[in-house]
Amino acid sequence: MSGSLKQLVCPISEERVDEHVTRINAMFGILLIIAGLISGSAVFPALLMVDFYIRAFTKTRFSPLSFLSYQITTVLNLEKKVIDKAPKVFAARLGFLMSLIITLLMLFGLNSAAIVVAGILVFFSSLEFVLAVCAGCLMYTYLVLPFYK
């Protein structure tokens, strides 16, 4: 891992989640955004927005996508790998905001702008899905933390 990634600062909590579940969640997010862009329907990013809302702002143990991701990890018999939940909650809040923006842009017919924001969200989700790199930690370290110092 590069030196700059080792120096990331993430929010910390006592709660833990399975990294495999979060990575599969990211895959589903990518698929929903792409489905929305291909179909031109704001329903797909709106569904993702609701799922991000549940993960980011409620105490519900599983959002629909998290439940499905958990089921996949069980079927694939993936060994549980626990990680800190706080960075994932922060990332879910960013995902909620971005999917809300994508949904609104699509509803107002601002498709080019929606594609740009969707591209950023897909990029962040791809980092999580493929490389287990938390974009939430990147954002927290470079955009949030400097305001607290």
C-alpha cells in the first residue's frame, strides 16, 4: 500500500461490519447507478439513495442491499473479515448525498451533470469494491479533518 494511503485518518467507532458485505454493497451501488444511466430512469439512483439513507442514518442492522450482500457472503462461504463501521457510515452519508444529487439532476433533465456525479460515485464505489479502498476515509482525511484542526 502506498505511504499516503497508510496515513489516512478515518472516523472510529466500537461497531464492526464485515468487509465482504461492504464490498458487495459497493458492487450493487455501481450496478444501480449504471442501470439508472442506461435506462434514463431516476428510480435506480433513488433506490440506492434510500439504501444509503438506511445505512447512514438509521440503527437498522441491514439495509436491503446489505441484507442481500450478507446473503451472498453466506452462500459463497466467505470468511468474515471485520472492519470499523464508522468510515463506512461516513461513506454511506456521502453516497446518500451523491445519489440524492444524481436523482434530482435526472428528474430535472440535467443528464450531463447527473452523469458527472454518477461517474464520481461509481469511481468511489469501484475503489471499495475492487481494492477495498474507502473513499470516505479519503474525503474525511483531506476535506473534513482539516476544518477540525
